[in-house]
Amino acid sequence: MNEKIKALWDKICAGATVAGEFATKTAETAGKKATGVVNASKINLKIFDLTTDIDVLYKEVGRMIYAAHSNEETSTEELDARLLAIDEKKAQIEELRACLNSESSAKKCSECGKINDSDSSYCSNCGNALSD
């Protein structure tokens, strides 16, 4: 084989190897990010469901308080149970949010409070430098 053709072939093979390694790393990174997005979506959906449940409980509590105001018979045990359920659901939401923050290892801006990606150096909202 001609020396020039062999040298060209070697460069093409080396370039293909580098491109293949880069594609593999890119696919691995994309896979990790996709898994993170799926997990975050599941957590956010749970938070949404709990928030909806709390709204329903707020309405029930409001009806019970209005009934008591209207001198209708109301059960304080039922009212206490609903208030306790609200407290429990709020605690679950806080746990889920803490899980979401620890999973994403996001950076919170000290100036504006915006949550930024973990690999960000500057806040996407105000431009403040983010600490590591």
C-alpha cells in the first residue's frame, strides 16, 4: 500500500476511534441525565398529588369550620384528623423536596435564590457567580 494512503488510513482510523469514544461518553452522559430527569419528574408528580390532596383537605376543613360557625353539629375529632393529615402531607412534601435537591445536587444562587444546574458557574437568572 502506498505510504500516503496508509498514513491517511491511519489518520481516519484514529479519528474514528476518537469519535467513537466521544459518542460513547456522550451517550452515557445523556443516559444519566435522562434518568435524573425521570426521577425528578416522578418526585414532582408526587409533590403535585400531595398538594392536590392538601387542597381537598383545606376545603373540607373550611366546610367544617363554617358548619360550626352556623351552629351545625361538627366533630372535633374529624377536624383534628384532617388537620393532622394536612401536617403529614406537608411533611412528606418537604421530604420529597429535600430528596429532589439532593438528587440533582443543584446550586442555589446566594443572591436571588434561583436553583441552577450543578455544572453552572453563574446564575442563569441574575448572573451571580455560583460557589462550588
